[in-house]
Amino acid sequence: MSKILVTGATGNVGSHVVSQLAAAGLDMRAFARRPERVQAGVEVVQGDLTAPETLEPALKDVESVFLLWPGFTTGNAAEAVERIAEHARRVVYLSALMPGSEDAAGHYGEIEGLIRRSGLGWTFLRPGGFAANTLGWADQVRQGVVRWPYGQASRALIHEKDIAAVAVHVLTSAGHNGAAYAMTGPAELTQAEQVRLIGEAVGREVRWEEQPPEEARERLLAAWGDEAFVQSALKAWESFVEHPERATDTVRRLLGRPALSFRQWAEDHVADFR
């Protein structure tokens, strides 16, 4: 098998893709802005996807690419995909689900379009909500109260280890060309239930306190700085109250085992909440 390039190699998902490929003894290379953060013993090239020229040395002798595009805009994405297509044969792209659909959301769909037109073989991974996004509550969990909007918004959050495991499976096996996999965790949970399970994992009661959406908007705008993204997030949470994100069986079908539960995720991240 020819070399696999892993972009986003130090992130929540990419770091697990790197570790799982390395554990399997596969020929791989990491691509990262901060190469010192890549696990020891892994070949790494420093670079940034938004500066596509830095991809050139990373793509030498590469057949397959795990692509995780940084940020929420598509600037320079066309050039990056073109450079990948000049060297590699296929790409596994970490996309995202549109709420209420199995299609790609927002700029993820734009990048999917670039890949479809590139001539590369492709597989799209479209996870729904990431369990890791609840790490944004960590400070409030430590205080014993999470104040947030739409406590009854229900999603089937997926463990980042499962996303990575599916990526590795697709990168190292046949039969996935042209597939788009909608991926979730095994069960729907409201945000209030997620907070309760985090509290159980850390060993103390953590209460949910409903926050008015407009108050949340101001707080999130100050934290995130992108009004369009804040509005999109609030709209999605509101939609998940009446129309929960339904669990898929993709992880089970592809890996032959159940998806990891949110309880398991919380137990894996106890140190992050203490």
C-alpha cells in the first residue's frame, strides 16, 4: 500500500487517525502547522492547507489523503485540491451533515464539489454533532451549572475516535469510492441529558439552566466572533428541539461494532472537565 497523508494531524480527529494508522504499522505521513505536536515517531511535514504551496513536499509518493479543511471558509481550497489531485489518487474528506438532512452542510458542500470535479477518487465522511464540542461547557461544568440555550435540542453525538476509525477503515480497504457516509453516535440525547452524563462521569451533579437565545447569541458572538456562524448554530439547536438528529448505523455497518456512547466519551474526557 502506498503512503497515506493525514492533514489536520494534531486535531481532535486527525490525531486519532495518525495514532490508529501508526499502530497498524501503515506507511503514513502527517501534515501539520505545529509538527512538534504530532506523536513521536511519525513522519511529519510542516505546512498549512490555506497556503497550498506547502503541500508539495508532503504529497511526495502519496496515494491517499485524509483531508480535513481548516476553518469555515473555502479560501485557497480549490488550489489545495488541485495540488492533491496532481499527486494522489484518492481523498477521504471529513465533511459534515446538514441538520435535518444527509447532505453536506455549508462550505463543506462547496469543498465536496471541488473534490468531485478534481478527477480524484473520493469518499466523504459526514458526521453530525461531535461529542467533543461539549468541551465548550468545561468551565461551567466545573462550576456545577451549565447555562445554555435549547436544553431539549437532541442529537446523536459521535465520538472522535469513531470518526477516526471509520476514516482509517476507508483509507485502508476497498469498496468506498464515491460513497458519502452519514455518521452519528448510537443514540439521541438532549443537551440537558448530555450535561447530566458529563456530571456522572466526573462524579458530581451538574445542573442545566436554560439560557434565552438572544442572551446566548451575544455571549457566543463575543466568544466566536462570526455572526453568521453563531446564527447558524442557534438555528440548528432550535431545529433539534422539534426534529432531533437521528442516529445512523454507519459506524456499526463499517466497523462491525456499535458506535461508542456519549457516556463512554464523557468517561474518556473526565480530565478535561475537572
